[in-house]
Amino acid sequence: MDLKDAAQAWQTDGFVILPGFLPAEELTSAVRELDLLFPSADGFHDGTDPRHARFIGDEFAGIDTFPFASAEISLVALNRRILALAKALLEEDDVHLYGAEAWAKYTGACDYDQALHRDYLNHTVLVPSTTPGCQQVEMFVFLNDVPDELGPPHLVSRKHTADLPAVPNWLLRPGQQGTDRFTAEADPQLYEAEVSGAGPAGTVIAFEPGTFHRGTQLSAPRGARYSMHLCFRPAGLQWGQRVGWAAKSFTSEWVEFVSRATPQQLQTVGFPQPGHRYWTPETLAGMALRYPRLDLSPWRPASQATQL
Ligand SMILES: O=C(O)CCC(=O)C(=O)O
């Protein structure tokens, strides 16, 4: 599927599943460094990795947030194909990464089976919009093969949900009762309309935060699922937020990521474009001190570059 068809599917269904979108060779270095973040399947299931206890009993305990202990994994978040996809879906050339997580799940560690829900309650201070330029996109990226037995997300096309109001947000299985105004019982047909996101390593599932979806159980014996959750918005869309990158920009993981990223990748985490009035001799000198291994030449005015 090319990006144009992907954008069409995303607009129609509220999601698009792109099996193997990232070729294996573009994931090799990141997958090799997964152990910097998480136990292997054997390390978890045999209890030989001292980090295994972290994952027991809480489905969200397996989440690490950007920048990651592996720079290779941080760079996957801004892989050129991922950025091209975000730009195509958002119909916007200047996109911003507003959230990035790496997530390990292990069979039996906890209950990963979720109720259908939308994500907008912690992705925007407003409600989702279908207006081009006012949309956000989330992506699940599989770092290993995720068949149905390893808990792929399930999604429901907008064809079945377009008429549902913004609240409630969680739709429980028929027969289950909600306890607050954001939770209610689903129409039985909604769970029957789910589509599985199962796919090989490199699969990308892009969805809009207003799209109903849910996490599912891992059932494969001694199974592990490694994935990323990435969130993009048009750079100027101020109401879509999750984290501020400056809060972790003192860490060695951030400095390593910055030193290895391209100007385009850095633009998606907030660096002003070359030519922006921010770039002066004063700020360039400061940046050289803050990031000694970052090649600042793309941001230097041509006149200054020739003086050096
Ligand atoms: O990890 C997944 O497959 C889905 C998780 C999810 O939808 C969520 O936690 O909101």
C-alpha cells in the first residue's frame, strides 16, 4: 500500500494497518539493543533477568518513555518511513512527535485484555476532530512478529462508530456496567466488528486518537511482545500533548539521541528549522557547548559557515 492509499484508508476507517512497513534491515540494530530496555522472553519467563518483577500485575508497567536507553530504538521513533507516513496522514509537512513509548508485554505477566476505548482523554485537552490539519495520529510499531497469540491491538472502523458521541470513552463488553460517565456498555456489534492488527515485525498500525481500539491478551506460551507507541501532530497544533521533551533533555539518553539524529528528526522534537531567527552566533555557540557531538553546520547561516 502506498502512502496515498494509506491516507485514504486512515481517513475512511480511522486507522490503517501496514504489515511489515519497516523493512527488517531498518529494525536490526534496534532489535539488537532491546535488552538495554527489557528482558528477553526467556529472561522473563525463567525469572533469570532481575528486571522481570517489574512487569507483573500491571499492563502499563512495561512502558519506557523516550528518549530510550537504546539510541537505536529512539531513532526508530523518527525513522524516515515513519515520518513520511505521519506527514501523509496528517497532510502536513511540519510534524511534531508529541509522545513516544517502548512497551514490553509477556504472556502471563498480567491481564492485557482491554475494553474498547479511544485514547483522546490523555492525548488532547479538546476532543478529536476530522478536519484536516486538526488531527493527530498514533502508531503502534511492532519490533517482533505479533500474531494473534501475542496480543495485537484490535481496532473498529469509523464506519461503525462515526455516530457515537465523544462521551462515553470506554465501551465495556455487553453485560458489563460502567461506573462513571466516561464508561458504558457497548453495543454487542461493536466487539464483533473488531479487526486484528496482527502482523510481522515492522508492522505499523496508524490510528487517530478518536478511533476505538483495545489491547488484547497474550496467550502464546513463554511469549513476549515488543512494540512502540508513537504520537504525531502538526507542529502548530497546541492542544494535542502528552509530554514535553525538555523535561528529560538533561539525560545522557537525550544527548546521545540528539548527537545521532538528522536535522529533520530534530525538527520533529522541537528544534527550529535552519534559517529560523532562533539560530544566532550566540545560540549556536551555546548549542556547541551543550551538544559537543552535534554537527551544527545545517543550522549555521552560510556567511558564518564560511568564516569557520
Ligand atoms: O498495546 C496495545 O496493543 C494497545 C494498548 C492500548 O490500546 C492502550 O493501552 O490504550
